[in-house]
Amino acid sequence: MSGLPSRSWVRNGSPARPARPLPLRAGAVELELDDAVLRHVRIGDTEILEQLYVAVRDEAWNTIPGHTVRKRVRRRADAFDATIELEFRHNPVMFRCRIWVSGEPDGRVTYRIDGRAEGAFTYARIGLNLIHADASYGGRRFVARGARGEQHGSFPTGVAPQPIVGGTEQPLIRAFTELEAALGGVEVRFVFDGDEFETEDQRNWADASFKTFSTPLDRPLPLRMAAHHELSQSATMVPVATHRRGVPKSDRGVHVELGEGPKRPLPALGLLCASHGEA
């Protein structure tokens, strides 16, 4: 039947199929680069970040999609670097930026943007967004540091209603430039530059995550960008500790007991251990 949108339009908002995310590695850290978005940043089974990307929101909080102008990626066995140029155009917003993403063998991952307004416009937010899945962060301890002081707490397991004070929404974690989180067997530090960042509980809007974003909520809106104004931000993720859970040692021998029921011959059984004595 003519006139119906294609499956790609319905799924992706575009007639073209999106490219497959590119798997990358930075030491023990694994992740995917999906156009200009970092996805599923993890160490082992622990997801450190669900997403990291550039967000451009106009004065009415509409999300302006970015168009990739060019992209270059270099991969090595345990490191990578990428350069991506994006432009965001939706009257009156005209913003263009270059993104540098790098991963080092020690697990350090940096995402940096250098942008420039191609005309004057008002907006609600332009900058980096980090999405933390509640499955990884719920109930986990954090420390946030910045010019406004140090905060200690835990990411809530239940939805934390977003308070409104004097007509202004308040974040879950107020303005900071450094955030540490203890995620079970992995401890990670995020270091930010170019602006202050805050974290909110997105489960208030049916999204199972916490979001860290630039531009604190106490700044009056709308914001104004002058023509040719330049904006730079960066977020660096540093794994500071990885605790591998081992099996406790025991002096007792291994006892295997067969249950009741029909007896059948078993194949040869054995245990192997690496020559260096470690699992």
C-alpha cells in the first residue's frame, strides 16, 4: 500500500538504515561508538555508562538532531581515537562542533567538544549528557566535588521526586566538576571541564536512568548564544579501582556426593589450574 512510511522511517526516523555501532576498547574498558554517541561503556559485566553524547536543546526544550559532517576513527588493540564533526541546524539554532574521543590502555576515556555558534540564538541547553543506568547505579555510593563544596550520598533505589524551590527544579546532585561512584566491583571517577554539571533522576519521566548534564538548573533561562561564540566542554572517565571477586580458599578437600537414582557411568573428570597459580 503506497503512502505508508518505511520500516526504517518508523524505527529510526530516517529512510536510511543506521550504521552498526563500532566496538572499541580502552584497556579493560569496552564500549561502542554509534555515530557520535558512546554507548554501553563497561568493565566486564559492570556498565559504567549507558550513553555519552552532545545535546542541543532550543528555547522550548526541543532536541535538535545533529548531522554528521565527517568522521574518522583509528583503532588499536587496547586504545582508540576518533574525530567527528557535527552540525545542529533548526531555526534559529545554528551550532557546529568538533568532537574528540579517545581511549587509553589504562582505561581512561575522554570525550571533548569544541563548538561555535554560526549565528545568534537563544537556547535551553547545549553540552554533554551522560546517562547512568539505574541497574548499575541504584543504591551505589557517590562523592561529588566542585566550587560549591563536596557532597556524599547514594543514588536512590526508588524514584527520587524532583523538588521545586522558588519555581526552579532542583537536581539530585547539585553542581560539581568531579563525580566518583562505587559500582560494586568497579570504582570510577568522572572529571568535567568547561562548565559545572549536575545529576537528576530521569525515572521521574519514565526513563530508567540518572542523567548528568551541563548548565546547572539555577541559571535563568533562556540562555543566549552570540554569533561566533565558542563553547568547549570535556568529560573524562577514569577507572580508579577494579575489585575482582575471587573464590575463598579452603583447606578442606572437595566432596562429591551422587544422589539417589539410576547409576550411569561418568566420563573422566578433572580440574585445571594455570601454572602461575591464579584463576
